[in-house]
Amino acid sequence: MTQRVELATLLDRLAIDEVITSYAVAVEDADWPGFLALFAPEGRADHTGAGGIEGTADQVAGWLADELRPFAVRQLLLVNRRVRFQDADGYPGNHAELTAGYLSPLRRESGEDVMSGGRIVFALLRGDAGWRLSRVVVQEQWRRGGDVPGGVPAAG
């Protein structure tokens, strides 16, 4: 790999990291327009692995807004990020997949705490607007505390 390709790959990694961090912050802040801006036009999300729904980014944003409304405090921490790029003849292509562990503590207005964790797989594609999410798949692995409405994986 040449230095130019290595630099381009590094810049892609930084751009992808910005998308993933922006996803977490949008969920925490209930910034649904910002959440939707991170998705490619045909982008989808699948929360069935946590008892939720699968649908277009718009459908899932509406569902998350409703399900997370009872929580005064939301956090979505994405850790152990691993990105893999499509190989296009030895060069990074226009598709990537990032897998991250998540930890998501929530607090209801009543003070009750709920926490869950698991993995999220983010499929991304590069277009004219830069890197965007084409698919998000949430797989809850554990939960502690009260029930979360609709099986939402905490703030994921």
C-alpha cells in the first residue's frame, strides 16, 4: 500500500468515526433530523435483535423517538470499534462495515435506571455527501433494570 493510499484510508477511518460518533450523540440528544442526516437515502436500521423494529431510517427514528421519550437521561457509548473496508483491487472501496460494542444507560424521570449492552453493526457507503449509513443492526446481549418500552436496546 502506498503512502497516498494509507493516508486516504486514515482519512476514511476518521470520517467513518465521525459518522458513528454523530449517530450516538443524535440518539442521546433526541436529534432525529441529525440522526436521519447520517443515513444514505435507502438507509435502514434493524432493532429486532433487541425486541424492536426493522425499517427505513425514518421509520426507526420515529420509533426511537417514541420509545426513548420516557427517559430523561440517555447515553449511548460505542466502544471497541472495528472497521473493515471493501477491498477494491488492493484499495479501499466505497463500502465499509464498522462493528462496535455498546453500553447504554438510561434514567427515567422517576429515577429508575436501566442499562443494556451488546453490539451494533454499521454498514456504510461512500457517496457524494461522504460516508453515510446504509444499514444499522442492533444486537442486545444483556439488560439490567426495568423494562424498556418496545424492547428498545436502551439508547441504541
